[in-house]
Amino acid sequence: MTAQEKFELLMQEIEKFLSTEGFRRSGKCFRKQMPDGKVLWNIEPQKSRYNTAEEVKFTFWVHAKWKHRPAWYQDWEPKSTWYGGTGGRIGDLMPQKQDTWWEITDGTSIEFLSDQINAVFNSSVLPFLQQFQTEQEIKNYLRACSNDSMRRNYPHAFQMLAFDLLENKSKPEIEKSVENVRYLGKIYRVDKTVVEEAIQRVLKTYGNN
């Protein structure tokens, strides 16, 4: 049995576990939609680009998604129904906060590995996702992250600007958010013209010209 065949068996075992939590498999993703239809929990495996027939290395992306396409996206970027509201790689949700990958080789026991991964889902992934039953809970979480882990994140700064506009914040508060976008764009070495065009798209989208 090849490592890829073992990987598919592993996904089947994970599917059995997650189905008890209300997830359904769609392609390579495991998804669960909230009752109001506005939030989707998504668990998606990511394989290493260096995999071979003898070895498969992989991790998972975990997101609570919603249907708000980021206003700063370029028009030519792919448009789809769901966008990542919050989340990240599975290692970020685990106690060690380290990027975590698993490997499948000839000697790998799928039963043992599936038990190990499902335990991580149970202890770290599901508790994280369970925070997000509604769009407001995603929004509250993202606001809180602005003071901590996402304080210097360039895309996140655009999201905060959008929130400020939606909440009809004062002109000085909105300008402060705009300046933060510009500042982080400079740090990330994003072309100034690209930054300014993205800012204008956000302002236009949320009715502040």
C-alpha cells in the first residue's frame, strides 16, 4: 500500500470521527454549517509539495468562514461563496503554538495516527471552532485580536478599517485605521500605489468616499 493510499484511509477515519460532530466531507475538506447559514466551519488538509509515493507529509488548515469577501481584494482575484473569517494552521491552535505536520510512511499505523489526530481535533480544533456560531462572534474575536496576535498584520488592518466603517466610527477613528493600513503596508513593503488603491476600494465598498 502506498503512502497516498494510506493517507486516503486516514481521511476516511477522520471523516468517521468528524461526522459524529456534524461535519460532512466535501472533496478534501470537512465542513459544518451553522444553523443560520452564515458561518461555516472548515477543516482542510494540506500536503507537502515534496511528498513521494513512499512518504506523505501533511498538516491542516482550520477556519471559521463567512460570506464577506474582503473589500480590499483585487477584482481579478477568485470570487467564491465562503471566505476565511478567522483561523489558521492547526499547530497555532495547539498548546505548543508550533507549526505541526504529520508523516505517513511504510511503517505508519493508520489506526494509531488517526487516534492521535482525532485527539487533537477534540482537544484543540473543536473548542476553537465552537467559539464561532455567528458572524458577530467572529467579528468580536477579530476585534480582540487587534490588540494582540494580529496587531501588526497587514490584511487584518483592512478588516478593522471595514469594521470601523460599518460601525460608523468617527472620522478621526477611521483616519487612524487608514494610517495603520499605510504603516503596515510600508512595513510589509507593499507598493504604495497598491496600498492606496486597496484603501479606496474598502472606503467605496462601505460607503465612505
